[in-house]
Amino acid sequence: MSFLAELWQFLRVRKKYWLLPIILMSVVFGGLVVLTAGSAFAPFIYTLF
């Protein structure tokens, strides 16, 4: 959790709020790839990339 606190502090101090959506979308797509890696949806997810 300290990593997330440091990341938030970095974004706030440096006024880099535009990085937040990029980070969130990367986490969401990464989660999709990990969760659907062994399922029938895997070919459909991989076509997004």
C-alpha cells in the first residue's frame, strides 16, 4: 500500500493528474488478460491488442 500512497503523492505534487487514467486503464486491461487467460474469452480479449 505504500507504493500506492507514494504514487498518489507523486501525482499530486507534480500535478500529473493526466497520468491517472492511463494507469487505471493499464491495470484494468492487465486484470482482464490475467483473469481470462484460461477461459473461452481469451481469443476475444487478445484481439483488442
